Amino acid sequence: MTDPSAITIQRPAYRAKPAAGSTARRNSIASILVLTATILVGIILVKAKTATDFFTHPVFYGYTIFITTFQLSRVGAAMLYRRANARVIEPDDRRYEPTVSIVIPCKNEEGAIVRTVLQSLGAQYPKDKLEVIVINDGSTDGTAHMLAELKRVLGERDRRRLVIVHWKQNRGKRHAMAEGFRRARGEIVVQLDSDSYIIPRTFRNLIAPFQHEDIGAVCAHADPHNADHNILTRMQAAYYFMSFRILKAAESSLFTVLCCSGCSSAYRKNAVMPILDDWLNERFLGLPVTWGDDRALTSWVLKRNYRTVYTDRARAYTIVPERFRQLVRQQIRWKKSWIINSLFTLRFMYRTQPFFTVTYFIPLLVITIATPFVAVRALYFSPLAYGILPLFYFLGIILMTSLVVLYYRILAPENRYWPYLYLWGALNTFFFSFLILYALLRIRDRGWGTR
């Protein structure tokens, strides 16, 4: 077993340093010009094709216009993120320091739990106002031993701030999270995955938005710790940046982040406790829901008329799947939870936030459900039945991906994972988009799978 006292935590070198001087600027400008040219050419071709064939295939091309407009609106909303959220992510009162509890549910995480706890204890926040609660949910490996050794080597002050709860039987992550909420003494409860951590110097930025009473949950920006492991993790690194800094930022511009990520999010305890049992005992088709804890909890907070936001000023790292089989199982879990939670959210969202429902939520539902059917038509039916190659379908995908990549490059010119977004787009088109149908067929299967 590893001695916790000998462990050194280093921040992963997630971003490569940009080239020095004018060379970096020239490369960045050249990339942006090339991408802009690609987008313009694509728009011209697609518009010409759409104008020619609209009356022949009105549904198909109506979908094309619909999804293009929606994606453009998401990027546009992301561009407004800082201005729209300025009053929230920029603290009005830098003396705002509520008590905070960090909750870390874990099971069989002997290799990662020490790092997560040490980073949490090291958060740059008043020590007398911060506690860390670890719920060991029936681990069968060396997790309990690692936690015991860690507590033994910690200083007296940190030992008092660390609460460890051991369960002999595994009860599930949702129950562990709920136990953390019940035991938490803090006004704000931060929920962390056991293989994730928030960079200590950015921790205060996760708490600052709660000085506004209408904020119920805050989502940090997360990047993969193991981004450089293989091509699959690099693709996920690009996807994570897009998912957080563009898609969640777009939702945050409307103060309605639909899923405050389970790897690194904070909640106002008073917003959660009244609905804790409802969330904990959530059922669908008569069976308990065993995944999608973060998405469901966010929806319950929204139902209570609180706002949910994303902040790119709080930075977190997490571990992403390194094998394709693990990634597929993760995607199936996420899509199952999306289906169940969307049905739940739709029942109240149109009353509490009609503008968001009409302009964002319903279009998102329609596109997510329609995309695999459109893909089947473009990739298989049209070529086989009519001999029509999916040239313009591929062009549309490249066009929309290039639009996102263009903004990606503007936001983070030093980030070297952006080319992998094209690979992710292809993988999503040919495979992941179809998993929503598989998830629907297997919706009664409550198995978790493996990470």
C-alpha cells in the first residue's frame, strides 16, 4: 500500500505552453482564418443545396435549418456568458465566506481518494469554515486503509476537519451523497466524485456566486486529469472543454444549467434539504433510479425556482474513461438519465421558465431524439434507396464542428486538444447518437456498468 504521507500532488500539465512571440500569434490567426473560410464555404454550399431540394425533402431540410439555428444560438449564448453572468461570478463582497462542507462519496478508490481528500483540505479558504466528509460506500479494496492512514499522518487541525464514514454494505452513490448532506455543517455543500478535485486556489470562486440568494447550485469547469493517456482521452478532453465552456456557459447565460456536473459542483444546503428525500427516492417505471444523480439533483433545485450557473473561474480535474467499453457504458448511463430527467423537468419547466423551455429545452429534446433517425436516413437509407451519397450531411457536420472549434480557439488558443473535436463529432455521428435509442430500449435496466 502507498504511504499517504509520501504522496506529492501535482497539477497535471493539461495545457501545452503556446509558442513564443509572433509565431504563436501567426499560427493562431492562420488557424482561425482557415476555419472561418471553411465555415463560409460550407454555408454557401449547404444553403445552395437546401434552396434546391427543400420542396423535395421538406422534413429533412427543415431539420437541417432547425439544428443549424439552434447550434448558432448556443454559441451566441456562450459568447454572452461573461456579460450575462458578471453579477454572479464576479463577487460583490469579497468578505463573503459561508461555512462549506465538501462531500466525497467513494467506493473502491484506493488509488485516487488520498489525492482528492488532500486537495480538498488544501483549498484556499478559511480552515475554520471548511470541512471534508468522506462516505466510504462499502469499499472492498484498500480504500478504508488508505483513509485511516491518511487521517493518522494529518496534523491535528486537519484531522478535526476530516470526517470519515464507513459503510460495510454498499448503498449506492445517491445514498452516500444524501448522507453527506445530512451530516454537513456548512451552508454550502460541495459534491465531488472520488476521482476528482478542485484546484485549491480556485475553490473560493466556486463559493462566491452563492452570495446571491437566488443561486441554488454552481458548476465548476472540469477537465480530464488523464487527458494525454491515449487518443480516446484526448477526444474527451476536447469534448469536456466544449461541454463546459461553450454548452454549459450557454445555459448559464440564462441562469439555467440543466446538469451541474457530479465531478465538481456546489449546492446551497437550504435549497436541497426540503427535497432531499424526493430526490433520494426517485423512481421511474416503478423502479429506483440508480444513475444521473447530478442531473436529477439540479432539476430538483430548479423546480424550487432557484437559479443554477456555471463558473469557469473554479477549475476541477477528473478521470475520464481510458477504454472504449468504459466510455460506451458511461454514455449509456448518461443517456438513460437524460431521458428520465427530461421527462421530469418538462413537467415543471414550462411553468417556471417558459422562455428557456421554448427557446432551448424543447429544441434540445427534439434535436436529440431526431438526430439518430436523420443519421440513418442520410447514411444508409438515401444511399441504398436513391444512390444519394451523404456529402452534404458530412459537410453540415464539419461546418457545425468548425463553428464550435473556431470559438474554442478564440477562448483558449493555447489549448492543444481542439483538433480532436472533429474526431469526437465523427464518433458521435456514427455511434454515440444512436445510443439514445439503445438507452430507451434498456431503460428498465438499472445496472451501473463500470467506469
